[in-house]
Amino acid sequence: AAQDQTPDEQTASQGVLDAASELIERAQRKLTQAKRPDETNSRQLRAESRAMCTDAHRRLLKLTDEIKTKLAALPKMIDPRKDQTLFQQRETWRTNYLVAQVLASSAQELTHATVTV
């Protein structure tokens, strides 16, 4: 029963990854615009960029916690010849976990970059 939900959950986690990635890209564009010497709205753009990064970071931390729980619930040893579906699901969860961690780190780094020095 729990395995039946996994593909939908993986699709949902991919949706979170895609949304967070889009937020980070938009935040980067706003920050780039804010750094232009002729930009008069720099403070506002930095604040918007920071808010996007914070939102993406929050979503990604929640996702990594959820994936970590799901991975912990899986058997430690999965024979890919005997249970290819479960093996593939675990590999997808692992990949999504790593991608979420990298994106969370990017969001955090970009958040720091929005602070004017």
C-alpha cells in the first residue's frame, strides 16, 4: 500500500524541486538587476530576491526531511533483480535528496548575497 503512493510522491517531490529551482533562478535574476549601477530600486529587488530564496530554502529543507524519512523506511538491502521497482524508487529518492540538498545550499548562498555590504 505504501509502495503504491511512491510514484505520486516522487512526482510531488520533483514538483517541489522544480518550483524551488525556478524560485532560485528568479531570485538570481532580481539580484543581478539589483546590482546594476543605474538601478534605482535595488533595495526592493534585493528584498524580493531574499524572500524567494528563503521560500525555496524552506521548501527544500522540508522536502529533504520527508525524503530522509521515506528512505529510512525502505529496506537497507534491495536486490535489483528481485525487486526492480523498489530499487528504482529508492534510487530516485536518493537522487531527489541530493538535488534538494544542493538547491538548498544554493538558495542559502544566494540569500547571503542579497545582503548589501
